[in-house]
Amino acid sequence: MPTKSELDAHLVKRRGIYQATFTDVNGERHERTTKATTLDEARAVLEQSRLIDLETAARAGTLTAEGLTAIMAGRKVTCESALGEWVTWRNTNAAPNTVRTQELVLRQWFNRLGAMKWPVNKLTFEHLDGFVNAKDDETGVSNRSIRVATLRSFFDFISAKAYYVGNPAKLVRVRMKNLTHEQKEPAPRVPFTEREFRHMVKHTEGFWKAAILLSYWTGLRISDVACLEWASLLPDEVVVWTRKSETRVALPINDPLIGGGELRGLFFELMENNHHPQYVFPEERKVALDPTKRARHSVYFGRMLVEFGIEGKSFHCLRHSFATRLAKAGKTIEEVGRVLGHSGTEVTKGYIHK
């Protein structure tokens, strides 16, 4: 631990703010603000940054000037501000649903740590590993893998921005041996029977009746149903750009396998009752697009299934019902995948049941 005199030798006050000074491997002198107005605060910041140790390493040739700059830059960037920058960047190269899911994962992690106001370079491998392999929750391997992918993306970004040196997330792995059999196994998806489908339609109304009909006959996800635009509902087909993969899906509604005209009556009913100029379900769209609220759709539908006495299923099982119905009618796996918006047949196989 450096002495006060060593700390003071690396501090200079300019315009009321203390600056931390250091010399890089090439002997060049640099300054970084501590944002502190008192000497004690500046000493604390300097000590936390380990700048003196890093400067010694640089002089010994074991740390580059770029590394020093990166570490000092990261000290000034909080997890909260880095998250905001990451979301903006991620929206340029990933599907909206993916970004919202990953943002929610990061917010959950930061809130657990109480780290929103931390400098990003305070985050350690132990923090990451503890989140991915938490022993105090029943999260399965799938969700833990999402955590890993999210952390790697975030740390790739902040290291590229010189807020952090390296990417400790690349060392994090899901410890399968610590998980129970139930946590390792993916949750089974089982299609709804036609009887269950008719029962749900008969005993629901409004948005949920429309959502069940649309998903059963078209295979649309709940987020795509909630975000439907009037422009998507054409006289003979439904055309949607899916939110998860941003793939264009066109579904002919006169096809017996896609409603056989049943959806046309639904569209007329929706037009009579919903008068928003652009969105079919404007309020449900707000819920679907809010990372803090969108789980409500799944939770609410799950409660309805309990009331109907239907066990082991979710809204997504309507999508499985759609795929299975098409496959049993003779559609090829490529044809089924195309109307589901899948990029490959391996994913589609998981939606087709005997």
C-alpha cells in the first residue's frame, strides 16, 4: 500500500480539481482527473486505481501505456453509463428482443451487486462467475448460458471502448456438475390439442382471444402479436417482420392450415374495436417493448392455463402447435421453417412433434 507521500507525489491540483499523474513505459507523463476537490478524496481515488503499482509495472515493461490508459479511463465510467452505451451499440447489430433480454440480464446482475454506480473496472471474474453459477437460485442451464453470452458481449464492448482491460467473461463457464438434473434438462414444449385450443378461445376475450387465434393459426410469438401493425393485416395474408430475428414472414390466410379464412373475421372484429392509427394492440405493445414489464404476458397466460386446467404448457406451445399441424399435413421442414421465420432446419425440428 503506497504511503501518503507517494500518493501526493502523483497528485496535482488544477482549477480546484486534483489530477492523477503517471509516467508510461516510454517515459511520457500523463494526467487523469480524479474528480476530487479535497486531498483526502483524491488520495482515496488514486489508491483505489492502483495507478502507482501500474506505473511501476509499466516502467518494468510489463504493462503498456495503452493498458494504463484503459484502466484509468475505466475508473471514470460507471456500470450504469457503460450499460447505456452498450444498449445503444447493441441495437445496431442485434434483434430488439435479444437486446431487451440481455439488457434485463445486465440490470439484474448490477442490481444484485449494487453496482450501478461502480466504475466498470471494479468488476471482477468472481463477480461474473458468481452470477452465472449462483447456487441460491433454480435457474436452468439455458438461462445461465444466456448470462454468459450477455456478459461476453458487454465486456467485448467495454474493452473495445478502453473502459476495461481484457474480457474476463471469456473465462466463465456454466458449471454443469453443480446443477440438478432438472436444471440441466430443457423445459419440454408440448403442442396444444385442438380441443384445448377451442376451449381457450371460447373462454377468453379481447387481446387474449385474438392472440391465441393468431398464434395457433400463424405461429406468431406473443411479442409479434402484441406489436402487430394494421399494415401487416392484408386482405389475403398476414405479413410480419419478426422481432426476434427481423425475418419477413408472409402467411396466406385462405390456406386451410392457416385459418382457412377464420382469421379474416377476426381482423374485421379488431378493426371495429381498436382505433389506433398504426398499432392493433397499442397498450399490449407498450408492455411487450418494456424490458421490466414484458414478462407479464407469459405470467398472465400461465395463470389462465391454471384456470383452464391445462398443465405443462405455455403461450409458445401455440407456435409448436402450428408447426406440428403443418408438418403432419405434409409440409416439408423447409416450408415449415420458412413460415416460422427460422434460418435453419435444426431449430425447426424442435417445433415438430409426433
